[in-house]
Amino acid sequence: MTENEKESKAELKKSTAKKKLISQPNAISRYFRETRGELRKVTWPTREESWRLTAIVLGVSAAFSVFLWVFDTLFSNAIKFLIDQVLL
């Protein structure tokens, strides 16, 4: 290889590296662009589905809280009974 060919290859590498840097989008703008694209793919629930699912979540939460309250009360009374038996 001649000296001119080496220089032209080096300049070509520099120019393509510059073009790559210029053509690469900012990471933040790329993030928002990709996020918007993903949100367009989402199948959003209807208003009725949202209300129904909300009611289900509230119902299950209420039922579970009652379940925990009942067992907490039972175990508290059992522990109290055992402590009273041991101390007497």
C-alpha cells in the first residue's frame, strides 16, 4: 500500500466515524420515541372493563382484609389465653 492509500483510508474511517456520531440520535430522544411506539401497540381496556376490574380488586382486597382480621383476632386471643394459663 502506498502512503496516499493509507491516508485516504484513514480519512475515510474518520469521516464514517463522524457520520455515525452525527446520525446516532440522542439517547433520551430515542428512549421517548421507542416508548411512544410501544404505547401505540398497547391494547387499552374499555371504560367498562376498567370499572369491572377495579371492583374486583376492591372486593378481593376487602375480603382478604376481613380474612386477616379474623385470623389475627383468633391468634391474639389464643396467645392471650396461653399467657393467662402459664401465669396462673
